Amino acid sequence: MCLAVPLKLIEIEGNDGVAERDGITRSVRLDFIKEPRLGDYVIVHAGFAIERLNEAQALADIEAAKEIEDELRKLCV
């Protein structure tokens, strides 16, 4: 199963970019994002940025993901 995750664009070169969350970076393709800009939050699925998010929504989604990750870590101990 693949998940789409919100990441922040930190590098852009043509249709290639680098996006980050919590210090972890991923190479992403930007073909589906019109006029991507540094600092944009995007939803990334299978290496492609598929949608731009506003910052408030992105941060809320990231916080929700962290809560789930914390609970899953508790189960694995």
C-alpha cells in the first residue's frame, strides 16, 4: 500500500524537486503542480507531487500523522 504524504518543497530545478518533513528529504517530480515555489507544501504520492496544500492544512495533516506514528511506536515496543 502507498500513502500520500504532505512535504515542503526545499529545492526546485525544472520539474524535479526535493521535499522535506522532519529532516527527511525525498526527490519528487513536480509535473502536476502549476508554478511550484520554494516553501510550498505538496501532497506526494509515489514520488509525484499531486496537489498543493495551504500551510495550515499541511501542518494539521503532519501533526495528525505524528500522532499516529507515536501510537504505532507504542505498539511495537
